[in-house]
Amino acid sequence: MGRRLAVWALVAAVLLGAVLCLAHGRGTSADTANRGAQEESASKGPQPPQKSEAAGKASELTHGVDGGPCQRKFCGRGRQCVVALRTGQAECVCQEKCHPTFVPVCGSDGRFYENHCEVYRSSCLLKKRVYVVHSKDCFFKGESCTMTEYNKLKGLLLDMQPAGLVLREEERYGTGMEQKRALVDVMFKYLDLNGDGRLGSEELAQISTKEHLEDSLLECTMQDLIRYDDYNNDSHLTLHEFYTAFQVIQLSLPEDKRLSITTVTVGLSTVLSCAIQGTLRPPIIWKRNGIILNFLDLEDINDFGDDGSLYITKVTTIHMGNYSCHAYGYEDLSQTHVLQVNVPPVILVYPETQAQEPGVAASLYCHAEGIPNPKITWLKNGVDLQPRATKQLSLVANGSELHIGSVRYEDTGAYTCIAKNEVGVDEDISSLFVEDSARKTLANILWREEGLSVGNMFYVFSDEGVTILQPGECEIRRRIKRSERIVASYEEMCPKSEGITPQHCVWASALNVRDKYIYATQPLHNRLLIIDTQAQKVVQAVDTDPVPVKLFYDKSHDQVWVLSWGDLQKSHPTLQVISQASVGEVHRVVRTPFQRVDDFFLPPTNLIITHVRFGFVFLKSEPAVHKIDLETFHRVKSISLKNYSCVPVSMAYTHLSGYYFVQCQGRDRDRSGGAMPQLLIDSVTDTVVGHNLDVSGRPYVSPDGRYVVTPDERSGKIRVQTVSFRGELRLSQELDADMRVSDLVFQPSFAESNRYAAVASSASGASLLFSDLSAGGSVLLGGLKGPLPPHSWPWSRANRAVASSGLFGQFLVTPSAESLFVLNGKTSSLHCEVSDVKRGNTLVWVGEV
């Protein structure tokens, strides 16, 4: 209130004529100018742009003095006389300084000035007429035109909407920014009275008077538009500056840059740059699978450049897929980046060495993985091998198999498989010896007697013990009887248990550890057995928590994970680990800190992905998956599934784009009988992406990560999805299986490389389904007798297991209740039946030892 009274007193002084005008026709003296410079800090009014002519000619001019050329030079108010050093002539320039006298006045440009001198000096500097107006309004403006008040003024202008304003349809129904831009365009044309594309002070003053803006209670005037937003200091506003004043954001994205494809080799770093440009561009937001990346603490996506670029360090195949960028608040204009990750080839040959007699057929196999798909060629003893399609020598499945129809002595040699794609090459050797059977060389002995005698076998765990089966000849090589003694403890392999008559073995699960050991659980004896595949003997029994039912071998850390139920009612489930599973003579379990474990999932390895760091644990009836560190056994984080009412049942994983597939069930079973769709979790962000379309059921992923197969128990169909090298997940086909699937495995294609068939067993029928996942054809093989009844196999849902013979094997095995069936995967047919193997539902393949 005191301040306003003081100002009113000054107003009265002005109106009474008590005005001190210091800017007269004579130039000010040099000492006055210097004194003014020292006292300039007392000035409070807004300053006009500094474009002084005197400043521009400082090296050429000197101040006039009494008696000099300036004595007869009259320059007018706001200007001063100076003498040009070069010519000695008097010239008029804008006054350099004014006396710091506070006698406030209002200028016709709406600005607040501390005295008359500042008004006329500004008029000179601006090269336009500015004069004193006897109005009290600007006295109340001063510095009270804050940014808040300034925004109010701009809001008032936008709401003014001049008469005749008509927006086009796209502007009326467009985005808020489009509507705002249209209003600002119309407002600029309305204010630009002379139509020169620039707004000056006089134009703004006229509009202010016309619209009676001075009657508003705002603390700012129209002239403050120039004060705040005249960025080039030319005392005018262009349309561009007007856009800036009203925060009209103009963003652009060239049509040819809306989709950007980036290819990077695994292990390198890459930068994704956002091509969205424009005035006042807000910060760039990056998304992957709809999840904002900017605010996540990711170890491999941890730097966003000043230009809004996305940096990915040490790229892996999980990073492939779609990324998008947009300016904050403007998602409608976005750029899509597709990241493809190329991987150099990695190959595996089979066999490393073989010996054959003359006249028989021989095959050499080479399995290659890489992105893009590698091309396979062969050398023999270092020389290019270019076989023609003859019975003698042919390449099968894009070179994955080198087949010799009838070997001769001269076929002996080192055959080199070379796999090459655009980012690398890999090679390995498979050796062939052709010799008479009477000449048993070392190579012949090693391959025939050691390789065939203990390797390339199925181990079948049944009531009677363990049956070791050579599938090609349907020959039982050895039976480990239930009464056979364990080497370390001299106990029986299957001691008699209470309530079980007659004595027989009970198995729940088994697995292969580097073709060196087999681990098999005995749930009723609270232990697992370790079988040495070379000796084909049980060498150790390892005590576990009660009722061990599930095993998984973590090849990355050489660990076997053991899930135990605690009792047959699953009331005290625990998770234990056996470290150094493939080495040492004595193995022991270590208990992890996880309790109430319903199940667990560890991603598998393959030729490309050789190391896995994390796994997942599901707790009973809890809508979450818990990420665990496989080295420390500590929980890293929990990913909630509560928003989807999903209690996880099982998981699968593809390293291509890093998707986890989660089978769900509700806390309370859906009374309507509808199955819950799977959820997708992005392993880059550890975030739920959403539902996997309407796909429901247990997911299975092929070893190379390219196929996701889900049997739907409700519909009897099998849904097949593919994952491309750009991380695109697509539904490729639906198979009418017309059966409830018990178990499913993948069989490599024998006709084309990098392709698989899915082989599914029926939980209730006597059939098996072979489905070509690339071509789409299916064969239903019947007559395999009935499986075990589900109630007599409580350990898992797979009451009819099926096992394949690895990357290079063509045989599969599946049990019925009282026999075994060996199947030929190459012909999708029955190979043989092995009788008197009861409840042989635990199967393990052991390759070359």
C-alpha cells in the first residue's frame, strides 16, 4: 500500500508539470556520462535493445565539448553530438547515458521509464517515435509483470478469438497443439495491422486500446510480448517468435525416417538417434514394447545423450526388436527403430571321428547357428568339396548333412565344415576312416567299442530299475536292476519302502549332466542317485529335502537345482542346489533361502547363448515371479503379475528379443472354464508387456528360440508362433491336434537346416503328433498303446513323456504303461516296441561320451 501511495505522489508530480527533462539539444559531457555509467545499477526500468550508434563507432568518434564543432549542432532529445575523429565533423548519435534521476513516466510503447531522458533515448535506439503519455497504468506494471502474469496475458489473448475466426475441420478436431497453433496463427494475423509479417509496439498498442486490455486487472501489457520474446532484439515479433511466446511446439519427422532399421553385431555397442526435430522440442522419450526406458536403471541401456539418442552397450540378442521415440507429450508423432542383432556362426559337427567298412553308407553332420542363417560348405583334406546330387556323394538339408552312399578307401579323410554369414565364420572337422573290419585301428576301436557301447543311448527309469537302450538296433545294452548296489554306500538302488508291495523303483525326474552323469530323483526315499555313464553304474546317493520331484541342470554354473515338495501334499516345498555337478566324487546339496516354492524356471543355453545369469521362482498362490541370481541364490527383484490376476504355472524363454512367456491361472479357478492368456515379460526391462494375444496353455520354445509352441488344453489346438531376427513375434499357424498334450519336444528337421518339428504326446490316447513347424504339415501316429493314468503319475503333468536323441539323432522314445516305443523322427513312423518296461516314464538321452 505504501508503495502505491508513493507512486501516486509521483504521478501527481508529473501531472502538475514537475518534470525534469535532462535530455536537451546539447550533448552531455564526458564526465557526466562516466558518472552515469558508475551509477547505472540504480536503474530499474526495462532496457531497450542495446544498438547504440555511439557504441558502434567508438573507435571513430569523440564526445563534443563546448566551443568545438558541436557548439552549433542541435541533435534533439535522446541524442547527443559527437565529433568524428577522421573527419572532425559533428555527428548526432543516440545518447549514451541518462542521469540516474527517478522521475517515472510512461512511454507510448507501454513501457515504464525512470525519467523522460530514458523515453527519448529509447526512441532513438529503437529508431521509432516513442513519447511520454500521461497515463497511470504503466506505473503499476514495473517489475510486477512476472512470468505468471505474463502467461495470464497470453491466455487472455488466446481466449479473445477475434470476430470471424473459423477453424478448419482438421484444426477443430485435431490435437490440442494443432488447435492452439491455429489460434495463434489467427491471432498473429489479427495483430499484424500492416501485414508485414512482424508485430511492432505501435501495432500492439493499438490492439491493446481497441480491445480495452488496459482495463483488465493484469500486471502485464501487450508491450511485454516484445520484452520477453523478442529474441533477436529487433523490437518486433516474427511469427516464429510468436510461436515461441505462446509455446506452440512445431515438430517434424521426415516420412522416410518414420521407420529406421539398425543392424549391429552381437557384443558391440550401438546408438539409436531420434529424427524428430522442431521448435521447442521437449525431451525425447524412448520406449521398448510400450515401456518407457528413460527412467529405468538398466545396466545395458544407461545413457541418454543430450540429443535424445539411445545408447545400448554390449548388445545381445535380447536387445533385438522395436524401439520408439517421441517428444515428451507428443506421442502421436513417433519414430520406430527396428534393431536387428547379427551373430557370427557357431557350429557343432557329429561325429568327431567315425570308422566305416567299405561299401556301407556314412553321414557327417554339421549343425550351425547364427544370424543371419549361415551358409554351409565342406572341404576334404583342405580342398573344396563340390558334391553333385548322386548316390555316392550328396549334401542334404542345405549342407547340414554330407552323405556318402557307399564309402571307399579313398573317402578316408578330414572333412571340414565351414559355416559363414555376413558377420563371421566358424569351422570344425569330422574325420572318416574307411577300413576292413579285420583291421581294427585305434580310431575304429574308439568309435565302435567306446562310443557305441556307452554313448548314444536312452536311459529309461522304470519299476524294474534302469534300462539302457540303443535305439537304432532297438537293443537293450544293459539293465541296472533295482537290487544293484550303489558303489559308494553299498545300498540297494531301490530299497523296499513302507507301503510299497512288491518292491519296485519309484522315480520322478532325471537329467543329463554333460554326458558324464545322470541325476535321478527318488521321491519316496528323499534322495537322488548319480549314475556314471562311462561305468554305467550308480556311484552316489545324495540326500535331499523330502520328496524331490524336479531337476534342472544349469550348465552355465554347473549346478543341479532340486525342487522338493516336503511331503506328498506339497505343504513344505523347498529349493536346493548341487554345485560342481559334473566334477568331483562327492556331491552335496545346498539349501536356497526360498520357501513356499511352487515351481522354478531357468532359461536353457544353446550354441549362441552359453551363459545364463538369472532364473525365476514362483511362490505358492502368489501373483508374481521372483528373479534370482544363479550365482548367489539371492532374489534380485520381484515382477508383479497382480494387475493381470495371474498366478504363474510355467514359463518359457526365447533369447531372440528376450521374451519370457508365462502360463497363468487365477487365484480362484475361473468357474466359466475359460483359460487365462499367457503374459509376456520383457527381459530387458523386467516388465510385463501384456498378454500374448489370446494364447493360453503351457509354452514350449525350440532350442534356437525361433518357435513358440503352445498346446491349448481347452480347444485341443496347438498354436505356433515364430520369432523373427528382428524380434517380431507372430502367430504363424494353428494345428488341430484334437488331444490333450502330455509332453512336447523338438526334433531338428532332416530336410532343411535351422528348422524344427514339434513332437507331442497324448495324455490319454495312444497317439503321437509330428508337426513340421516351418512347412505346417502334421502326421498323427497311432497304435502306441495307452499311457500311464494321470493319477498314477503325481510328479508332473507329463504322464506320457517323450524324449528326443539330441541335435543329430533321428530317434525318439515314449512309454506306454507297460512298454517302450522307439520312433523314427526322420520318417515320422514307429521304429520298434520294447516290452516289459513298466512305468518307464522318466527318460534321458546320453550322447557321445
